[in-house]
Amino acid sequence: MLMDAIVTAGGIPQPGDPLYEYSNGASKALIDVAGKPMVQWILDALGESKSIKNVIVVGLTAKSGVTCKKPMHFASNQGRMLANIVTGVNKSLELNPKNEYVFIVSSDIPAVKSDMVDWLAKTAMQTRDEIYYGVCPREVMEARYPTSKRTYTKLKDMQVCGADINIIHVNQVVQHLETWEELIGNRKSPLRQAAVIGWDTLFQLATRQFTLDGLVQRTCERVGIKGRAIIWDQAEPCMDVDKPHQLEIMRADLEEYKRKLKAAQRKAAKAESAKQK
């Protein structure tokens, strides 16, 4: 199943924001990471993905200079994350009213790769739920990025952080909007999100009484949706850039990726040249 990808790129760091000095008043998505705007890394991954039909960038314009191998459309920043998602979904339905599912992709996960996008699509579409929300176990994140200092939800069976590439059914833009507004607004605090669902949920989460499956079940029951947690065994889709040290981690990581890629390309070129002689 081909899906459209909605890339949320509306965030503009303000004075006092840890990334303000890096953005110079422009979009966070355009901060340089290893020689490219941060969002360009995501667009490159989506462009190479076999699961993507259209890419809808919310919060930038064509003047930003970003490119993608897949058909790309721009929508203006609505000022709030949820409103940007709704705008993106509506654009997807304008392109094809029969669309059912869309990717929601943050512009600050520059290490994501096309095979990860395809894995998520294949894994999610094994069922017919309304929301597929990815999580990364702490040991996976810290093995890949030991100094990332992510915020983890501490559960009975594991500690996890959230992914920044997920899949939703398009019906979610007209259902439960008030609840989604609160949950997205508190996305950096698992305990505040739990309080939105219910104080009993907050207490049980704070005292680590929930397993991952139990928390998913409680959330789905309270919100009134069919949802499923996707457990990542790769950290890149869950490694976002919110703070300067995370930006520096990504810059170093992707510079090394570029170095290895160039070395592999040189090796392949030499092999091909030797073969032709």
C-alpha cells in the first residue's frame, strides 16, 4: 500500500529555545546537519522509500529549496502541531479522496533511512488499526546513541521513548481532536499525557504498574480508538533533535555516514573499473 507522508516542519525556535542560536529565527527544519538542511535528510529517505506516494511538507514553502524524488507539495504553517497534521491530511485527501492511511513524520529525525520507512509500513499494515505509534526501548536507543539523554516512559516491562515517524488513519483528523490537542501539547512529558487520559492512569504509570500492552489498551479504551504500539529495534526513527547536544550528535553521526558512503562508492567504482579491463 502506497501512502502519503506528511512532514511537520512548522517549528520556529524562539529566543530562549535551546536551538534558537542555530536557527537564526528561521525554521528548525532548516538547521544545517552535515551539509544539508535537517529536513532534507528526511525528504531523501522518503524519496527513496517504496512505500511513499506523495510528500506533503507543512510549514515550509518551495522557496526553502528542499527537494524530494517523490511528488512534493507544500502547506503553510498553522501555528500548532495538531493543526499542521490536520492540514496535511486534508491535502492528502485532496490529492486522493480514497486515501486511508498517512505517515506523520517529524522534520527533526535526520538519521531515518528509507528501509526504516518501508519496514514501518509493512509492519503496521499487518493489522487494520487507526493509529500505529512507534516506541524505542531504552537499551536500543542508548546502544546507538549513548549520550542522547532522551526522556523515557518507565513501564513495568520496559522503558521506552517515542518515535517521530508514525502512521494514522485519515479519520483521526475529525475524531477526538480535543484529546489529541492535549496529548500532543504534552508530548514531551509522559506523566502529563497520562493525566490527560485519566488520573488513575497517571497514578498507575507513575508507580510503574503498566506494561506496554496494558498502557496501549488503557489509552485506546479512554480515547476511543484502535491503536497499536510498534516496537522499533532501530534507534534512528526515535532520535529527534530538541537540544544542542542532540544536534551535535546528529551532525557527527551523519558526517560519518557520508564518509562511509563515499568510501563504499569509491570501492564499487574501482571494482567496476577493474571488471571492465
